Amino acid sequence: MASCIFSNLIRLKTLDLSYNKELEELPESFGSLSALQKFRLDRTKVKELPDSFDNLSALQELELTGKLKKLSKSFGNLSALKILKLSCPKLKKLPSFGRLSALRVLEVSKAG
């Protein structure tokens, strides 16, 4: 995926990259999606989210399913997050969710 693909999509509110079976990584420019409210990443080869993911301050709904192996330590900085659904069998450790004060729904499963 081209590294600058997300740079000009600053008003994008919803993004679903599911079932892109060749998708292996998200570029650092992903963090420039400052208006993104809903993101779904299901059944891809992505194993790690970019560090810039923590910049998605407007993100309210997040669904991650698949080969993801780790979440960043600052994942808890997503303070607007209301719904978090994780179904990543290779995910071994969860970061602290202590600062996710808006979180209303948390679903974690090993299925993927």
C-alpha cells in the first residue's frame, strides 16, 4: 500500500479494509486520518498497527480480526473509543485500557 495514500483523506470518517488478503501493513500516514471514527480490519495479513495509529483521536469504533500480534503500549490514548472488538488469536498481550474512559463495549476473543 502506498505510504502516502491516507495523507489527503483527513475528512474520512469510516474505513473498512477487511478481506484484503494481500494487505500486510498499514503505512505511518494512517495516523493522519484525524477525523476517522470507525475502522474495521478483518482477515488481512497485518500483524502490527503503525505507531501513528495512536493519533486517531476521533476513533470511536474499532474492530480488529485476524493475524494481529501486538497493539502499541500507547493504544490506551484512543480516548474517544467507545466500541472495541478484538478477535486475534495471535495477540498475546493486551495494553492497558485504563485511559479509555469512553469505552462502553469491549469484546475480546481468540477466534479469528
